[in-house]
Amino acid sequence: MEKHLIQPAVAALLSSVIAFRSYKRKSLSLSGAIAGVIVMFIHLAVNYRFGAMLLVFFFTSSKFTKFGEDRKRKIDAEFKEGGQRDWVETYGSLGMAMGWSGYGAGQVIVFAGRGR
């Protein structure tokens, strides 16, 4: 396999596995899992650092969502087991990580231009 095809292949495999696992653990709904595959694939295919930042944000937010689940179940009439974020919540939650990734990419471009 050619070198330029390895990163997108890894991105496709990793994003699919994580989204499937998250769907099975009820962290994401089906639409959330599909949206997660798209966003995660783009981040990982562009740069592993962007993908790593996104994954850290996703896993920590998933843990925080499950924190105090018993209390949330009693209070919220529309409580979803495990969080089950849909596509809207997935894009909304990942907006912060995407912003951080964009900030990092902007810094690389700025600093690369100074080297001339």
C-alpha cells in the first residue's frame, strides 16, 4: 500500500471501530455514530494530532456524561441511557475540538511563514 493511502485507511478503520463501540455502549445513537465516523475520519485523515485531540475530548466528555447518571435519571424525564448523543449533539460537542484543531493548524501556518 502506498504511503499516502495508509493514514486515510487507518482513519477509516479507527473511526469506524470507535463509533461502533460507542454505539454498542449507548454513548451515541445511530445518527451520532454516523456523524462521529465522518468527523473523526476527517480529523484522523488530515493529521493524527487533530484526531488525538478529538478522541481525548470525546472520551472525557463521554465519561462526564455518565457521571451522576442515577441522579440525572431521577431529574430528567427525557434521560437517555449512557448519554446516547445524536448527530446534532455530536457535531455540537465536537465543535470545541474542531475549533482547537483549527487553532493548531493556524499556528502551524503562521510559524511556517516566519521561517522564510
